[in-house]
Amino acid sequence: MRTRSLRLRLFLAGALAIAAALVLAGLGLVLLFEHHLERTMDDDIETYVRQLVSGLEIDRATGRLRVTKSAADPRFELLSSGFYWQAAIDDFREIVRSPSLGGETLPFPGEGRADDRIHFSRILGPSREPLLAGERFVSLQAGSLRAHIRVLVALDLVGVTRARNMFGAELIAALLIIAVGMALAMWVQVGLGLAPLSVLRAEVGEIARGARRRLGQEGPREVQPLVDEVNGLLDEREKEIERARNRAADLAHGLKTPLTALAADARLLRGKGELDIAQSLERIGDAMHRHVARELARARARGIQHSRETAKTPVADVVDALVRTLARTGAEIAFEAKIEPGMRVAVDRIDLMEILGNLLENAMRHAIARVRVSALGGRFVVEDDGPGLPAGSETLIRQRGGRLDETGGAGLGLAIVQDVLDAYGAAMAFSRSELGGLRVSVDLSRYATN
């Protein structure tokens, strides 16, 4: 099963490469160690052969081969010790041996080459154990007698095998420690290599939250083409959003004059006593005006993330301006405002006024005498002492995409608020206020900047 983690994928690939490299290195080191031991044995064999050759002579009286001085190592005197030597006249009529052979004879691997050099080969010992043998051909002169002698020294390879195995075991432990260290270093290296992608992810998150418009321009050459492509898409999207907002604004302004004329006609009809027709035209005009206002809010909401990058709107100023405006409508409503001192939110000022203005207007329309607005840590609450939600309307209000303007207890303003909040990834919550009426809460804490 393929993993979707790039970090884990790179780590596993690197770990496999490290494991393969360490295995090959381990095998190579073991072979080099074994070869070194055998070279050391070659030197020992050469020394023993020279010692043995220096102690060989031919008896002048009998013509027999004698050894006056054997190899110096005492292990040649121990039976089956793994240290063996033997010498023979070239026609094998007489062979002398080390006591360690116990009367056994080792095979001579040479072909009778009398070049005075030591030739190395592998042979089998008395117990069929592997031996490393060195053979030399020498000529001895005793008076008129001249004989060609073959000298063989063989050492047991069991010690080499044992040393190789011990070295291999110790090497495995060392290589495991190295592998762990390299794996940790590689994990850090992969993290450093993927760090630019983490930066990109953070910047994309900031773009989604509206904290920035474009990705950073400086980055590794391998990542820069991606950054340029994404920035190009963002620029094109911003232009498209701006064009859509302009078209919506043009549409709204294009409808403004006909709506004004329609309102004037309604007033003329009312003056002529045509009250039913005038009221019908006024209702149509008011509905068209509200729908145009909502579509303008939606068009503006589509461009919110581009306008809130540098927005740090002071909440107290917005609430104060809205309360003063609503207080001049002549309604006998007392407004209470409890705003956290110095509180600011990364929300466009017009958007915040759209949200709070519609909530306060809705609360004032249904309140008996009191409306309270509070803001703390980016969380806003608007309450009134009116009748609250009509029975059975709370479920519809809480539904995603519910037409709040069709519930009877809340106007089109709440639908506009919901459109703006959707663009910010926020939502409204409805409950019963301790004042007796509706309590509407909005959580914009993620945009609090104070």
C-alpha cells in the first residue's frame, strides 16, 4: 500500500538506500578483514618455510633427508594442533613430518616447480579441515649427492573463520548504531528539505483566512514555479471577483432609478386615493430593494478574503456609530453596549457594520424596550426583550441554507448577515435571552487582533 506522506516516502527510500549501502559495506569489510588475516598467515608460513629450509640437509653417508632445525613455533610439536610441516625428496622416497601430523601425510599441491619461490594454495588436513599451505622447492648438495626437496608448511584456517565471524558480529553492532544515527540525521534532513512546503501550507492557510493575498515570492528554485503558478491563479481569481462585484454594483445602480420612479408612482397613486395599488407597488419596490441589497452583500462577500488582509476594525467605533444611527429613528428603545476595550477584528469595517447593523435593526424591530450588544474576544452577542422566536421557527433558522427571511420572526437582514458570515467561515447561533427575547451570537474570535 502506497503511503501518502511525502516525508515518510522519502524517509523509507533513504532508509532502504542506507541499509543496502551498510550491508554492502559490511560484507566488503568482512572480506577485507579475512583477506588481511590470510595475508598475515602467508607471512607466517613464509617465515616457517625459511626456518625449515635452513635446517634441512642430506646425510652424505646414507643420502637420507634430515631436519636439524625445525620451525620455531611449539605448536608444530602438538598433535593435530593445526600447525603442520613436512619435507620430501622430489621422488617421495622419503618424507619427514612435524610431530603434529602424527604420521599422516599432507598432499603436495605443486607440480615440481623448482623456482625457489613459495607457492600458496588450500588443501585439506588430516581431519579434512581446510588448511592454507605454502610450498617451496629447494635443491640441496651434499658432496656428490644432489637432491630436490619439497617443503610444505600448512596452517589451519579455522582460526581465520572464527576471527572473521567474531569481527562480523562486532561489525553488525557497530553498523546498527551507525544506521540509527544516519536514520535520525536523514529524518532531520528530510524535514529541512520539506520545510519550504510547510511554509507554503502555512501561507495557503493565511490566504484562506484572508491574512494575505499571495504566496511569498522567495523560495527554493524547485518550489518557485509552483509558487508563481498559484500566485497567477490568485491574481486571476481576484480580478474575476472584482469584475463580478463591479457587475453586481452596476446592476444595483441600474435598478436604483427604476425603483425610485416606482416609489414616486406609488406616492402619486396614494395622493389620488388609489391606496391598494399604491401599497402593492410599495411592497414590490421594497422587496426589490431588499433583494438588490442582499445580492450586493453576496457580491461583496465573494471578495471578503481579499479585503480583510490588512483590516483591523475597532469594534467599539462601529457599535457606537450603529447605536447612534438607530437611536435617531425615534423608537423608544434603550441600547446597552458592553464592548471589550481596545478590541479589534480582522474584518472589513463595512462587513462588520453589515453584520451588527442588521442584527441590531432586527433586535430593535422586535424589542419592547431594551436591546443589548456585547463583544468580548471576537465573540458578539445581540439580545432583545421582545417575544423571541416564533414557535417552531428555531429549527428552520438553524438549518444550513434556511431562508431566514421567510420565518416570520426575522427579516431579510438576517439572511444578509448569514451570507457575510459564510464568507468568513462563521455562523450565527440562536437562543433565548435572559432579557426574555431572542439572543443571537456570532463567533469571530479567530479574527480578533487586539
